[in-house]
Amino acid sequence: MNATATLLFVLAPLPYDIAALEPYISEQTLHYHHDKHLAAYVNKLNELIAGTRFEGMPLEQIICQSNGPIFNNAAQVSNHELYFAQLSPTPKKEPEGMLQAAIEECYGGVEALKEKMTAEALSLFGSGWVWLAADDKGKLYIISKQNAGTPLTEGLTPLLAIDVWEHAYYIDHRNARADGVRSLWEVLDWSVVSERYNNR
């Protein structure tokens, strides 16, 4: 996220219409998840960094240098931006190029990767994130992080995010986290994930 001229972070708009991901992710879920939850993290981050050394600092730098409430809000802003940007009403259904080769090498194929990430998402206790991330040599990692955790703190590039906070799926699926994860795979745009891998 870029800072404005007043050094405040702003809510990044969704790259698609708010109803575009239905029936997999509803307009109501996106309204609360993006327009309410993410907006609250953005506003709180601006409040917390005002007058501190973090004011005017790039978001990733804040994440890697902070802790406590500043880290939590900065990481959640970054995590959610990555999450929403990877979704599409017309997603590419398979990875391609270098990412496809890396997935084949590390996990044996995209279906095996999805099964492993889904299992991680279902076993993560409480709120958090499951990530596909890469190091600077291109090796892939599946990482579970509680709360606002992000691979950025481990020097890795986040490629794909599964949000297992209840606000990501509860309106559409109540407590059925598995159904929320299955719906995510239906609208995940692998072209975005591949581009992140290529640009790491």
C-alpha cells in the first residue's frame, strides 16, 4: 500500500465488483471483510504510527521493524491486500511457468499443494493465515501463522494466502471453515500467484 501525500495509508479498492465473486464469496462477506475489517486495520494503523518513527515508512518495512499493535495492524493491512488481490471472478485455474515447475518439484502438483494447504487451514487453531511463500532461490514453503502472522518476517515472499479468521467465511458458511476454503480455491487466480513468484 502506498502512502498518500499526507503520509496516511488508504484503503485499496477491490480489483473487481463487490458482487463479482458470488456464489463462492458473497457481496455481504466482501462488504464486511473489505469495507469494514480491512478499513478498520488501515485506520488504526494510521492512528498508531502518527508521530512515530514509522510514519511515512513503507508498509513492509513497518511490518519487519515493529511489534505489538503496530505490527498487528500493519501486517493485517498487508495480508488482506494480498488476499483480495489474488481473487478474480474469471480466475486462471492453474499455475504456469516457473511457479508450476516449482510446485511440481516441491509438492508433486497443484492438487497435492491445495490438499496440503487446505489441511493446514483446517488444523490451524484459532485465527490466522496459511501461506504459500517463496525464498529468494525460488523454493516454496507452506507456512501457518496465527493472528496477523506473515512470511515477510521470515524474509520470504508471500504468494498465496488463505484467511482463516472467521470474518473471512462466517457469513457464507457459519462455522464450516472447510467450505470457506473450498470456495476460495474456486476464485483463486493463479496468474496473480505466478506473477508474484516471478517478481519475488
